Amino acid sequence: MSSSDKKIITIVGSGLIGRSWAMVFASGGYTVKIYDNQPGQAAKAITEIRKQLGELEEAHMLRGELNTAQQLALLSSHEDLAQALEGAFFIQECVFEELEAKRSVFQSIEGLVGKDVILSSSTSCLLPSNVFSRVQNRSRCIISHPVNPPYYVKLVELVPHPETEATVMDITYALMTQVGQVPVRLKKEIDGFALNRVQYAIIAESWRLVQDGVISVKDIDLVMSEGLGMRYAFIGPMETMHLNAPEGLEDYLKRYREGMKRVLTGFGPVPDFSGEAAKSITEEMSELIPSNQQHLSARRERRDQLLMGLAKLKQQH
């Protein structure tokens, strides 16, 4: 079975991530069934998607070769799980980030689908061995962790269960590539996967620098947005090292390895992200962007507009 053999994908959970996945898969021409056990929620999700697709088409940022009407025609809402799963070759679970909820969902799904149907979870940090612990046939299970918002930030981390078959990874990789995402393969499961481990390392050191009075909240964010982030939008840390020395990575290591080791050994302990430091940093952040829905929604909209522009720019490179 390949991702082109069948064209039905089921989304379980119609929240922000579920809606985003539905848009991504529909943009690739797949028939998408959206299931939610809360009455009316799946239908409401399609209403929201209709609005978003219209805005994207107006901004000339609609993904795929189909127009808004054609993509919307591929979507359907369901409140009966068996009906939603019928005919699907790939299930993308998007329920809230709670282990017991995900275990229960996959236990229910497995009893309603054939043995070749791929079971995929959107979890951001729960280990596959925990998420799929109640699934009998774990060889077809995989984590497909998107980055929020998936429509603009295309990376997807593919994390196998210890029993996942290589063909399942290959099919999922091909599917994600086909719909315009950028999948990366983790060779084995690890707590936090790759993206959050790197993200948490940056957050921890940024937090320590503010907590220790070295720099302000505003300025540490500028270190990333106007410094590291500028190049990291196009190249990663390994290529950065390779390009930042006249003769490449080996030369970079000769020049900077001792300095890197010295600085890294000077890092403080893992912050507990609570107490007086948390209070102070939260207050400083809230002075820059008030913590009410009006301001936060406006900043999220600004973020998405900027990401849309960046995605358009990256298409040209």
C-alpha cells in the first residue's frame, strides 16, 4: 500500500491542530473525514476552515492545485466514529494532549479499522510506546508531530514506536511530502522528540539569562528574532557551523570547540520556571504584550501573517 493507493484520511479531533491537518490533507487532494465526539464540533470546524481557506485564497497563499470550493468539497464532518473511519487508509489523531485520552481513542479506533490502516498521533511530546500501549498491532503506529500552525510551518516529526514497521515510516513520509509538509525521521523514540528538545534548550538558557539579570525579556527575544532566527529560517545549526569557518565544519571545530565547551560547562541548572523568577519574567512579558485575549489574539494573528509571508519567501528559495 502507498499513500496514492487510497484517498481517504480521517482526522480524530476537530480543534486547532485537527483543523490544520484537515486543510493540509485537503490541499493535497485527499478526501478528509473530520470526527469529533462533541455534538456539532466537527461541523463547526468545517465552517472555520471555510473562512480560513477563503482568506488564504484571497491572499494568494492557498496551498495545492485545487481552489477553495474544490478543497471544501473534500471535507465532511462526523459524530459517529465507525462512519468516520470507514474507507480511511490513514488516521491522524488530534485530541487534547493527555495520555489516557489518546490511549482510549486508539483502543477504540483499532477495533474499527483493518490491520493495514496507519494509526498516527499528533502528540507533541508523549512517547509512542506510551501512546500506543493499548494497541494490539503496534507495527502500524507512528507519531506525526506538526509544528503550530502546520499550514505555514511545514515541519513534521515522524517518531516510530519500537515496533513500527519501516514501510509505515516510508508511507507516512511520502504522504507528508506529497501534501507539501517537510517530514523528518527520528530513528528511535526519545522524550520531547527533536524539536522540543532543541526548543527547550533555547528556552532554558534564555530564561537563565533573564533570571540572572544579564538581559531583558525584550532583548533576549531580539537575540533570536533579529539574530539567530534570521539564518535559522533557512539553514540549521549544523550548516551554520559548516559555513561559519573558511574551510567548513572541521575548521569550525578546530577554531571554536574549546570555547563552546567552556561556555556550555558554565550553563546553570535547569530552571524550575516558578517562584519569584517566574513572577518577574511574566510581569516583564505582560508589560510588552498584555496577557488578555484581545492582545494575545492580535499577536497570534500577526505571527501567522508573518509566517505566511516567510512561507511565501521560502517557496522562492
